[in-house]
Amino acid sequence: MIDIGVKMLDASLYRMGYREPNVVLGITHQQVGHQKDVGLLGKWKYENYTVADMLLVGLRLQMVHL
């Protein structure tokens, strides 16, 4: 499943002319995904899932000098 964040990132980069990134930061977080029988929908088999609970990305793009 693709989050709306990917589409918003693409739209933002398009509006800014696809400037080259100077710095790219990425952080993943997994708190619920590896815990047995924890979840909003009740018990589940945690060993069947290998995705992160959250992913954060930060970009610093090159400046455009007019």
C-alpha cells in the first residue's frame, strides 16, 4: 500500500522543478509490528509482517539563484 506522502512528495518536487537534493535523511520506526498479540484489531501473527510502523524522510534541496 502506498501512502499519500509519496504522491505529495512527487507533486512538490514537480512544482519546484525537480531540484537535486543536497541531503537526504531517512528514519524507520517499528514498535507495534514485532510485538506478539498487540494491535488495534486484536490478536495477529506478527511473524508474518516485515514492514515498518512509520517511515520519515527529510530532504534538503539545492537553492535556485535567479
